[in-house]
Amino acid sequence: MKYDATTTQKLLSLYSLGATTVDLAVEFDVPERSIIAKLASLGVYKRKEYVNKRGEVPVKKKEYIERIAKLLNTNVELLESLEKVNKNVLHMLEDALTPKIEKEV
């Protein structure tokens, strides 16, 4: 489908009002991917960010290891064996090594 100026304006206004891509696809009788592609080309569509089951953005093991190495003031290569450790353990290590700043009230 070619999007003319009026269709594009209507698409933008409906999307800005909170219409989902599925609703817009039904409204314009086009595939949802077409709506997503058009909104993305206009710079409006933002993909939903992946989060884990706790609602957090996932952190890779490599990032944990780099942070731990920084906290220990050591080379990352010395901590390569930590790549085999569970992410929860890496998170606990990082928390334990992170200095706690006490705030005075």
C-alpha cells in the first residue's frame, strides 16, 4: 500500500493518541508489519524494549564481569572463569563489592 499524505497524517494522529499497531492495521486494512514499517520510517515507532521476568533490562554476564573487575581494580582477563558462574551469583558478587554510601539525614 502506498501511503498518501492524508493517510499518513491520519496514521500519525491515531498512533499519537495511543492506537496500537494492530488497531491501525485493522483500520487501514493492511498488515501490521506495514504499519510498523511506515511508523518506523517516520521515526515515530519505538520497539518495545525486552525485559526479563522481574521487569528489568537484562544484563549480560560479560558486563557483570567487567563491573566486578573495575570494582576489584584488576584486569578482566583474570576473571574469565567467572563466565561459567550463574548470573545471580555475579549479581551478588557485584552487590557485595559495591561500596555502600551511607547518607546522612
